Amino acid sequence: MVSIDTTIEHLQDKEISLIDDLSETYSAFQASDAIYIQRMFFLLHESFLQYYLSPQNNQMTQLQVFLGGIIFRTVDLSQGILQGLVDKNIHVAYSSIRGLIETVAVLNYVKKNKDYLSTAIKGQRDDPDTDLVNVLTQVDHLDRRLDGIQDTYDYLSNFIHPNPASIHSLYAPETDGQTFKASYPEAELSDGEIKTIVEDLIRLLETTYDDLAELYSYGRFVDAYHAGSYGLTIYHTKDGLYTTAVMRYLVS
């Protein structure tokens, strides 16, 4: 029997603190958005406890490993977005948003192409026998569902690399449009930019939760043999935010 020595309330401590700090830092961050994002974090933690842990044994299926990893990345990157905004570290915030888009893109792709599940968790880019789908293709598929996410991804990709857009982020134009102020070491974000980031975060969190629920429902009706044992034995730690998964062997 698998047990876990933590609670959802404990898992939310960090997010609640970040959301409170964000509300104090930016007036454009609405109270309704703060409550909604906090709720989405709660649902993700609840999903982790429900989907990732098997109540009967400690052998993981491929689907459980995939869902657990997606939830872990989603929570990590969402926290990174909030932390980057609180610290006014635009490169951290934008890098985290870009990573979250890629995470939701692969989740969306697996939901539509369930035969890709094994490749998604075991494929190696340098393996000629692995038919990995390029992340840009996956983002394109996500854009058909979340209109405009491809444009957002392209903008973020341009920004987080040392292109002119990133280099110029040091300078904020004054109201006259002729002079600029160096915002070192903290970026100056407009109300419009904050609202856009928050809207994108909410859309991505909603999509993640919906797809997790659909894939989990699918997995419940798939025989464990056909789902594929991944040969993971999980051990639980009391000092970590999440349980620790230790890979023992892979079942081909």
C-alpha cells in the first residue's frame, strides 16, 4: 500500500505566498484571478495525489508516470512564472511561460495521439529508432485549440534568447517616447503585460487540468498490461514537496 505524508494544504503554502506577494506588487493582478489561480493549483495537487499514486501497489504504468511528470512540470513552471513576476525578473517569468506552453503542448498531443505515450516518456532525441515529434509541431497543434498561443510562444522564444528584444528589455520608454529609462535590475511591466501573462497562465492551467482528467479517465479503462508497466518503484519522503520516484528498471 502506498501512502503519502503530506496534505494539499501544505503543498499550497508556497503558491499562496507568491499569489499574495503578486497582488501587493501589481494592482493589475485582480483578486478574482488570484482566487482562480489558487484554485487551479489546488486541483493540480489533488490530481497528483489521485492520478500519480496507485492505491493498490507501487508499480507505475506509463500513463501514471506521464501524468505525474506533467503535473510536476506544470506546478514548477507556474510557480516560476509567479516568482519571476514578484521579483520583476522578466527573463525568468518569460522562460517559465514558454516552458509551460511546451508542457501543455505535449500533454495535448498525447491526448490526441495516445499511441505516442510511450515515446513521450522513453524516447531519446539521439536515437534514430525513436520517432520524437518536434516541440514546434506540438505547439502548432496546441494553437489550433488555444488561439494565439503560437504567436505568444514565438514572441517568448525571441525574447528569452539574446536577441534585440531581450537586450532592449533593460530600457523602458518615457511618456514622451523620445527618452528611455534603464530599469536595471528589475523589469518594468505594464498593466497590459501583467494581464496578458495572467490570462495565458489561466488558459494553460485550465487546459492542463482538462487534459489530465480526460487521460486519467481513459487510463482507467485500459488494462494494466496494455498500458505498459514502467518498472518504477516509488519511495516517499517526508521532507520533500512531492514524493520521490526512483527508477529501478525499464520494462521494454
